[in-house]
Amino acid sequence: MEIWIAGATGVLARQAVPMLLAAGHTVVGLARDASKWPGAPPAMRFVPCDVTVAGQVIKAFSGEKPDAIINLATSLPSERPKHGYLVAHDLVRREGTRNLAEAALLADAYFVHLSSHFVAAPQGDNWITEDSPFAHTTLMDSAIDAERIVQKALNQGMPGCLLRAATVYSADSTQTKAIVHGLKTGMPILIGSGRNFWSFIHPYDVATAILRVLEARPAGESFCITDDHPEHMGECLTWLAKELHVHPPKAIAPFLAKLAIGGDMVDLMTGSRRVSNAKAKGMLGWTPRYPSYKDGFPGTWI
């Protein structure tokens, strides 16, 4: 297949592209700046494109007939977030997704949209599934809007599916770097009691899920892509601190954390998300190579 990937220089693409090439597929990468991945496989052709600009997307796909389009595009900061940092990301989520879905409709290409498990409302100790209700937080509004854009295109006849990835951990991940830095420097990083569930996924396992849906081509389905063992936030950070040979995580009261990073972010970080991968396992025959963050984290921070 000829597969086009938006966000072709990102953390997930760096795992997915070599895997797709090894499977014999032709890969074309859409990216605003290909230099962000200097070690990209030479077999991948880059096409410069800002997916938020409809004219650039139309030009990129002019005369092309891809078999599949994968939307991995984001615009998250590589350093500490600043005021208004989500504006660009929200634009990519909404306008970028709309432009790519329209391109997929015109090309009759199979469309894979990568979303986040954070679109689901916290469910305490209960499992989150593909049918769980949406969250009510401004931080996830654009991701939910993007899913609705994709769902509308699916209803119009576009072949494709949605993947909701759990929290991705990687040496290239801004969030992983921030957690490791916080633990190493003794910053208060544990918010509240730490009894809320976190769900994780290694980038390799997101890539295998992408490969699996391209092979199976399920129509109009959503899949939660997460490892097998969600963990309480406090237990996870305590284990990670031990692995890093640093002091246990320092806790901060939620009301103080809200003063530092805002109420929406605190609510996002303290919500309990125990995500199930049962549907992906059953329908796709997919299973994570790293069943727990304990299997995938060692070496991540080196």
C-alpha cells in the first residue's frame, strides 16, 4: 500500500514509519519541517505541508491516490508549556483533521486518526472503553471535535477508524522528560493522594496497532490502545523514582497545584482513567509488546 502520514517527524511516526517500510509499504510523510527528523529512513518521501492550511493539503494530494492516510499530526511544545501553547495544537486537531479527512474522502483512502484516551471522562475504578462518555474539559475540546469531524466523514462513506492512545512514554516525549526531570530534581510531582489510575502505551505498540488496522481495515470502529496494566499514579511514580535511584515523589495538594498549572490541567492529571484494551485485542488480534510500563520504561530516560 501507499501510505501517507501526517505528523511524520513526531514520536509515533518514528516508530511507525520503519515498521511500515519493513512490511513492504510505500510511505510518504507530510511535515512542516522534515529536518526535525534528521535520521528519517531515506525510503520515505517527504512532502512539505502544513495540514492546517487547506490549500497546502489540496496541493500535496493533487494527482495522488494514496491507499491510506494516517493522522498523527500534533503541535505540542518541545519545552515547558507557555501561555496559549495549545492554540496551535487545537488548530491542528480541528482544521488539520478536517483537511486530511476531506483528502481521504476524495481519494477514497482508508483513514486512521490517532486520538487520546483523555477524551473519555474519568471513571474512578471502573474501566474506560470505546463507549465511555466524553470528558468535559476545555483541554480536550479540540480532540473531541476532531473525533466528531472524523465520525462525520465516516458517516459520509470514508473508510477508516479511530485509535485512542493511552499516555505515551518515550525518551522523545515532552511529558516523559518532564516527569523524569521532576523526580530527579525533587519537584512536587504527585498531585493529591495518587489513587487515580493512569494508563500507558509504548510508541512501538501504537505503531503495531496502526499496522494492524491497516491490515484489517475495520470500518467505522474506535479502539483504545493501551497496555494491560493501568497503575495508580502514586504507585507508578514511586516505582519510577526507585528505578531512577532518587527520593520518592513529593506530593502537592490539588488546590496548590491548580495555582501553578491551572485547574483544568490538575483535573486532567488527577482523573482516574483505567482504560481497557479488550476490544483491540478481540477484534484486531492486537496485543502490546510491552504489557506494562515497567517493561517499557527502563532505558527510556537514557
